Amino acid sequence: MSDGVGAGVSSRMLLRHGKVREVAHAADRTDADAVVFTNSLTEHQRLSLTALLGRPAVGLADLLGSG
């Protein structure tokens, strides 16, 4: 099993697996209702990240109504 070091950014999730774990931990620690990414997310990225993070993952453009 890879720890993600040296692995490219996953087009499925926008982030490496280790970074997804870090974001999930920070979201848990702060009791975040959602995780907002400055990048636009594809539907697949949004669904995958939402499942992995345990809370909605959205792109900033989605919140601003331009996505």
C-alpha cells in the first residue's frame, strides 16, 4: 500500500490520499459542516471527497453560484 509520497495528484479526488486524511482530520477537529475547495470540483470529485471526508465537499464556485 502506498503512502502517497511521490504519487501524483489524483484526478478523482484533486488531492493525494495523505492530504485527504489531513483535511478530514482538520474537519473532524473543528467540527466543520462542509469542506470548501477554492478549485472547481467535478461531480465525481465532489462525490468521492464527500464520502471520504464524511461531510459535503464543495467548490467555491458552487457557493458563489458560478459553477
